[in-house]
Amino acid sequence: MQKKIAVVILNYNGKNWLEKFLPSVLEHSSDLADIIVADNLSTDDSVQFLNSNYPSIELIRIKENKGYAGGYNAALKEIDYPYFVLLNSDIEVAENWLKPQLELLENNQDIAACQPKIRSYNDKEYFEYAGAAGGYIDYLGYPFCKGRIFSSLEKDLQQYEEPTDIFWASGAALFIRSSVFWEAGGLDERYFAHMEEIDLCWRIKNLGYRIHYCPQAMVYHVGGGTLDAENPKKTYLNFRNSLATLAKNLPRNKKVPIIFTRLVLDGVAAVLFLSEGKFKHISAIIRAHFSFYAMLPYLLKNGDKAKNYPDQVYRRSMVKEFFIHKKHTFDKLNSKKWY
């Protein structure tokens, strides 16, 4: 009898991560889920490692490196399960991490996706950057989390133990209904990597579904397993894809003023990179902007026609809140300033 859940690990040159973390995934997931590895045309010996050590694991071999978005779309088209879990290869899962999330979606048909609590693998008392205790954005499109605002990470003191609606669920460990994944159009392959899960979650919310945080489930994420934060390519993708997400999903009357403001703030970021001598990152921002302009016809044609912001959008600028008002933790934000 086929299981309800497919845990799909997208791999690109991650043999070391598979070797380190695949045992925990198998130990704590195999009772409820089938484990599948999708390989994005790795050039290391990931495939040989899997064939030799885990011959029973289904391996989907993608014929080119399509990045996170294209890789997952290609892999998920090959399988048929009620639920997908998109799991990064650099994650250690805790015991009983799937059951609470499965029960949450089984008992709430309007919840399309959820994420577990994500702590840092390297410092397990702290939340991890890519998701922490659930994702949000401000009205300018800057993402942040309960437990992580910009670079400020909180220690997990059980302050976020309440299951709650969120704006976006982390792509590092995304539990999602397969039907809604495809109803929303899947991941946008033009993104390649970074911000694609926020774009997907925004489109899902515009369809009327909810996204949820499930603190009873836990994973530990290394982070930066594919692209390090200091890599200019990551800067390029983050800046371009953030603008693309706004162009696609903002309410119609907000697109021009919000995107103009973001372009100005990107210029401020470039000045900061200049002061730090990070010239390659300045070039990455410039290339991101020109790439964004080239994408505009596609983005506006394929974007949602939303009239309003969805729930869980913060009405104030997180840049101002964090850098000027020194609000570095989620509990310091004004509880009345949410859409």
C-alpha cells in the first residue's frame, strides 16, 4: 500500500550531506513516508553513493541542473502522492517530525502547507535562518521569521510553541498538499533558487488557503549547503527574485510605488557593500535589476491579480524597525500593525 507522503530530497553535489543526514531521515520518516532523492545532475559521486549504499531508495535523475525550483518541479511530476515534503539535503530530522504535520493538514482542509520548527544544526539551542518558527514579510516584501529577523537569531526558549498561521513556510522543509502545489502552478522555474517558496506561498494564499507553523515537529538545518551567503550569485538571486515576487503578487495598486521603493533601498544596500569593499556584490545587484527588467513582461502577464495584501503581512518597514528602532526579535513588533 502506497504511503501518503513523499519526502523528496533535491541533491546537487551533496554526497557529504546525504552521507551525514540520510540515516536520520530514513530512521524517523520511513513509517509514514517514502524517501526519494532527486539528483540535479551532480558532478560528484552522489549517484554512485546512493546506488551502492541505498539501492532501495527511489532515485530520480534530472538531466540538467535546474536549480531548486526547476529541479523540484521536474521531480514532483514523476511521482503521485497526496503530500510532498520538500526537504533540503543538509537537514537532520528529529523523531516524530512528520506525524504532527500530517495530522494538521488531514484535520484542516483549508491549510495547504506547513513547516516544522527549524533550529540550527551547528548551534541547536538557536533557531536557524531559513525558516526558524515560521515566515512572514513586511509590506515592502522583506522576509523575516519568528525567531529570526534579518541576521538576528533568537535562542529557542519555547517562546514560539503555539501553532499559528504564517505567511510563508520554509523551502528547507516544506510540507505541502500536492494538489495545491500544482493548483498554484508549482515553483517558478525562472527563479532557479532563493525566494521561490515565498512566491509559491504568496500565490497559495491568494488562492484562499492558509499556511501554518507546526512547532510539534522539529528539524535541524545546516544552511548554506549549496550557496554560501558570501557568494555574489546568492546576492544576485535574492535581489532579483525578491523584486520578481513583488511584481507577480503585490496588489495591483501597490506594484509601482512598492517596487520603486525597493529599487531605491537596493541602491542603499549597494552603498553598504561599497563601504565594505564587496564590489562583486554591487555588480550582482546591478545585474539583478537588469535581469528583473527583462523578466517584467513575463511577471506581469503571469502574476496574480490580487486586490489586497493577504494576512500575515507586516504594515511597517522591517528595515526601519530593525536598523533604526532596534527591534531585533519578533515579540517587539507592533501587534496591531498587521494585514
